Amino acid sequence: MSDTSLDMTQTDKAALPRLNGEGEVSDYFALLKPRVMSLVIFTAMVGLVTAPGHIHPFIGAIAILAIAVGAGASGALNMWYDADIDAVMKRTQSRPIPAGKILDTDALAFGLVLSAGAVFVLGVLVNWFAGALLAFTIFFYTVVYTMWLKRSTPHNIVIGGASGAFPPMIGWAAVTGGIDLMSISLFLIIFLWTPPHFWALSLYRSGDYQRANIPMLPVVAGIGETRRQIWFYTLALVPVTFAPALLGAAGLLYTLTAVVMNAIFMWFAWKIYAAKSDSALGQAPQKLFKFSILYLFVMFSALLAEWALGLSKFSGVGV
């Protein structure tokens, strides 16, 4: 390398990514995984408003805010621990830590402070059962999933998916101070939705996971087994989605929505399962992954709509 190649103008330097860890507000916001956090906020809100009993709207808003901050804290701690693998995966290379915008130690401190603050606020201002459940969720996602399961087993998504299924239970607990069959049914819907959702993603991102040495199912067991597991978990998901109606907490609007959305979900999953060869998958995994996001949003929106229209058996928000 010649000496001239080492010379850089001020313009060249300005074009380089920041490598001093002096992150901007937007970088710290990115640590919170805002897209994931938005889904957490929404499902937690559905759990809160559909729970039996009443909670003052201001306290309810504090509960949702605390749950959102707790979810964001989990995201920050996840990015802190996974900075090494994020750096080698195309999907995650632009995250704040591998991009050099935030130091890993700063991300760790940021996540810990937010975690403690969210749990404390939820416990003191709402109730300690909900606060304890939020603390367990943060621990489960950070320690059980991120630090242990993600790098050690192809069942990482199956078991680790529980962390993403807890928010509606926390919202429910904010009102009731506990859990029951209805809140468990909301948990199970997200829990069983998670494997086909993420395995669809992993089918067309398997190269990323292989480079990062993450034992996702397509990498460890192959595409064929992943296709079968997506179908089997879809078949397990469908009947569980009708549990809210069977428990008397959801009505006709939700039931009809579940029928339509499940039919479409099963169609996309079947297209993956029934492909005559791995090379014949085409865009099926991408279509299932994208639809699965809409699926969960619409299913929980139906519960929210029944509450808003006064069709719900329960109403958790009120003075």
C-alpha cells in the first residue's frame, strides 16, 4: 500500500461512519428495536383493555409506557450481547454497535438503566405482579434467549419466543394483578405464531445465520425439516386462536376475522410445505413472513375493535 493511499481529505473522513461511539439520539432509539417495540406496545394494550376490571386511563398509559421501555431495554441488551454476530450478518450490520455509532458498554448501561426503571415504575405505580412479570420477560429475552438458546440450539425461536408472548399477559396483569385462561390464550397465540414467522424469515436468510454460526433450523436441520416444522406449528396455531371466543371473551367479529386470517396463513404455510423441492420455494417464505406480521396485527386488532365497539365481554380501562 502506498503512502498516498493513506492520505484522506476532510471530505473522505466525513463520509466514514462514526467510530468513536458518540451516538446520536436516533442511534439510541434504534437500540430499542422500535419495530419490535411497536408490536409489543400494541399486544400489551390489547391485553390491558380486554382484561376484566378497571384501571384508570392515566395508570393504564403508564403501564403501557413501562412495558414499552422494558421491551426497548431488552432490545438494547440483545444488541449489546449480539454485537459480534450482528457485525457479520447483512441484515444487522447497520445496527448502532457494529456500525461504530454506540460503544457496547454504553449500550449495556443504557439497557440496564431502562430495565430497572421500567420494572420499578410498573411495580410502584401499577402493581408488583405486573412489574415482576416484566422483569422476568426482560431476563428471559436477554439471558435465556439471547445469551443461551440463540447460539446453542435450533429450538431457540420455539423456547425464546415466549419472551415476545408475555406483553399481553403483562397488560392483563396490570389490570387484574394476575393471570387467567384468557391471558394465557393471548400468550399462546403469539408463542405458536413465532416459530413459523421466524422460520419463514430464516429460510431466505439462512446464509446470514450460517455466517454468524447461529444454529437456526434451516442451517442445522435443513430446509426440508424447516418447511415441515412451519406447517406443523401453523396447524397447532390455528385452533388456539379460537380460544378467546371459546372462553367467552371474544365475539363474532373476532371469530370471523380468525377464520379468514387463519385460512390465508395456512395457504402460505402450505405453499412452503408442499413445494416439490427446496429450489421450488420461490417467494413463498417471504410472503409468509410478511403476511405473518399483518396476521398478528389484524387478529389483535379484532379484539381491540370489539372492545371499542362495546362488543367485548370485558373492559379494562375506565375511571
